[in-house]
Amino acid sequence: MRNKTSKNKETKKPIILIIPDREDSGGGEIFSIKSGYLSAVEKSGGMPILTSYGRNNLRELSKRVSGILIAGGDFDIHPRHYGEKPIPELGKIKPERTKCETEVLQWALQRDLPVLGICGGMQLINVVFGGSLYQDLPRQLPEAHHHGKKRRGEKKHPVLINAESRLFRIMKTRKTMVNSTHHQAVKVLGRGLLACAHSPDGVTEAIESDSHLFVLGVQWHPERLTNITAQKRIISAFIRAAKKPGEEN
């Protein structure tokens, strides 16, 4: 009996909460997420779960899960969340998803749960930490290149990683090629965050917290690059942190 209990503990998978998109259809609401997020978590040893936007349900789930993955999406964060007015180039917004993800992220930070933000998820982390965003790179930072939409599986530009960062310890490389599908980016860095990777044009490509167990945001999509060892390590490190609270990656 003792051996059986020990085996169960060893094989228990950390539950990773992902907030899905929500769309209205003729038959009701549809909640969905790109399958790459789910498969990347599963292949790294986690158990992804999705949920609706009910506040009480979310709060209860945040007490039970082992980590939070904030996924990207085809929408922007409204600039009122960082004290600015919208410019004409601001894209589609999804206020209910942003509100939901903001609350979940705040609860996760209070509990020091591992958090991984991907693309728009990284941007949300920065905003929640008090930072701001370029609402549109082509207009507000025209010297930035190669960040627009393209197939996410394609490597598009290089990223340089800070050798003193957690991200470097995870990826074990100073330089990597990434895919890129964003028109917004970090402008003012949030309090307590480190900009741990940049593209050659100076755009912040990754951020991390220096005061939490595991809070990491990347501007690219590693879930679509899991055939590359350094990229796969990002998801794996997140899952390991969720498996072993209080331990380094």
C-alpha cells in the first residue's frame, strides 16, 4: 500500500489553467483555444484545463490549480488599463477576457503560483505589474521590424537573451530565432520585472519577475516551436515549477 501511494504522488500531473477565447454564435457561447497550447502543456507533463468566465468559478479554480498559462489571442488590451487613451491603430479588444485574465493573474501572484505568459499573455503580465504598451509598433516605434503577423511556426527574427536571467538558465542559449505575430509590445516595464530578452531593434521580447517563484512572459510562441530544444525547455520549466513549488527550475 505504501509503495502504491508513493507511485501516485510521483505520477500526479500539475493542473494548468488556461483562459480561453469566448465568441457568441447563434447557438450560444463558444469557448476555444489554439490546440498548440494544450498539446505543449500535455507533452511537458501537465494537465491543461479551460474554464468559463464566471468570477466565483475562476476564484475557486485559482485555489486548486498548480499554474496559470496566459495565452495569446487576436485582440489588444485596452490602454485604459495603463493610463492611456486609444489611438486609431488599436486593434480589437475583448474586455471580458482581459478582465478575467487580470483577476486570475492577480490571484496567482498572491499565491505565488507559477505563471507563463505567451505573446499577449506577456503583455498582460507587464500591465498588471504597472507597465505600459506600445499600442501599435508601426506607428509608435517605426524602427521596429519583423514583428507583424506570419505563420506562428515560422522562425522570423533573432532574440538576444540576458545571460543573468532565469530565461537564459532555462533555454541555455544567448541567442534564438523566434516566430512573431504581434503589433504591440512592452513600452514601460512593470515594477519588479526584468526585461530578459530583446530583438536587435530593441523591442522587449521576454520579461520575468525577480520576486516570485516563476513568472515569465515571452513575446513569441514557443508552443509552436517545440521541435526546437531551447524552445521546448520554456514550457518544460514552467511545468516543473508547477510540479515542485519552492524549487528552482
